[in-house]
Amino acid sequence: MRSITRTVLVAGLAFGAISMGGCGGGEGAAVGPSSGTLDLRITDAPIDAAAEVVVVFTGIELHSASGGDVRIDFPNPRSIDLLKLQDGATDALTDGLPVPVGDYQWIRLIVNAEQNSQSSSYIKLLTGEQYPLWIPSGAESGLKLVRPFKVAQGGTTRLLIDFDLRKSIIAPPGQSPNYIMRPALRVLDELQTGKIEATVDLAALAAAQLGEGAPVGECAAGVYLFAGSAATPDDQDGDVADGADPIVYEPVAYDGANTTVTATIPFIEAGTYTLAATCDFDVDAADVNDYDAAAAQGEPGFETLRWTILDNVSVTANTTTAVTLP
């Protein structure tokens, strides 16, 4: 099983010279006198055991606060393998489309992700097996992200869509041969994001959580980022009743030699966060309640994940916040 690092897809969008009210448009329209530009980027979090995750984008739609829609259908669908764009590599989803100035309420990605189809979005595993990647209602309603934003005349608005694959992709019983994508998305103002570089001492983490002298290799390390300065850590279970899910969670790999590893978490909006490290990352199955902070001894979820916590991690736009754990 391989851990895949976060990736970035540049979608330099500049929609415009397109009438409001739901009409489609091709690419390459000239920038009008009342237009600005919108740069839209897509980033994805890791997913294990995958060799390719290809999403087919067929268009995009913006909804104006005044009530009109701007929709652009791509002349040629964009098949993007998100896993190729690692370590800061980028790729363009669109190029040079102008956008009417104004306030917008949401953005929608139109995708081709049909059930039982080998000609649309798909996932290929490290074993070589390939499966359709089905987004229920994706073709009809697309992927809608609600967040107000403004496009100013002559200016550039840069939005970032965080597409968390580990939270999103499941292979439910009874749906073979399909994998289902239930997209976990958040949209950010890229100009207001920074990043965290967490230096993790795996030997010290193993000693703290597994006992003094515990072999580093027995620590299945991972880091979790939570909103707020003093959040209570929880697993990724899709259930807010027992605690807020992490914004980002990812493994910290041990190469068998170096016990000090740096985990980089990019594209974090300016604010204050809680960072937690665990040696029980392999326990956490997405959308399954594996851990319950309130569980008593003998109850399900009791201490299944152990945590080393760093409170009050401050992130500032366009800067790197360096921290150490434990």
C-alpha cells in the first residue's frame, strides 16, 4: 500500500464576455470592459492504494448574487489524473476565459462520472484493477461549492478547491464494479492561505504513545489538523456528534532509517488550529466511527487512537508555520 502526497491542479479560469442567465459558452472569449479574472485551483488530499484517480470535467457554472448564472461547457472534456500532480506540480483546467465582474454565491464543477461506465471518471488501483468512479447525480447537478466571492474589474480572484480523496472515495458492498465518490470539498481564497510544516520525531512519538523503547516501526504515524485553537481530536468518521472531523489528515511515513520526518500541509486558510499526531493512523477507516473521545473503558471506540496534541497553531496568509511534534 502506498501513501500518496497532496497534489495541486491549477485551473486558471478567466470566465467572461459571457451573458448571464444560464447560457453556455466556449473557451477563448475576449475579456470585456467589465470583467476580471478568476483563477480556480483544485487540490486533493492523499488516498492509499490508488495508482490513478481520473476525474472528467466537462464544464463549470457560477451563480451571481444578482440571480443569474454563468455556465461554460468545455469544447473538449478535461480528464485529470489528480495523482500525477504531486509535490507542487500543476496543470491547467482552463485557460484565459474572462468573467463578468460582480459578487458570486457559489461555483459548480460539472463532471462526467457515470455508473458502470469505463469511458468516464475512474480509479485504478496499484494492483492494476480499474473501476468506474461514480458520483451519484454528478452529471445532473455537478459538484456545488457554496462560498461567496467577488470578481473585480481588471482584478484576479483566486479560489482553491480542496478535493479530499481519502474522505471521498468508497467501494460499498453491492455496488460492484463501481467505486463511489461522495466528494468532500472545501473552497478557499488562495490569497489567504498559508501552510504548516510539522517536524515529527517518530522515535519520541512511539515512546510517548507505545511505551519507552518501543520500535519506531510499530508506530503507524499520522498527523491531523482541526479547526480551532484547542480542539478535541477525533477520527475521520463523517459524524459531528462525537467531535469535529479533521480538516486534513495524512500518514507520516517512516523509511526505516530517518526517525525525524517533516509533514507539509499546504493550502490552509489563515486562522488558528489544533495539530495532533498519532501512532494509530492505520486504525482510522474513512467514514467509520473508529474512535470516540467520550467512550469509557470497555465501550466501542475507547482509546483506539492515541493523541499527542499541539494547541494554538497559528497560520498566516502566504507564510509557512513551522512546528514540532511531540
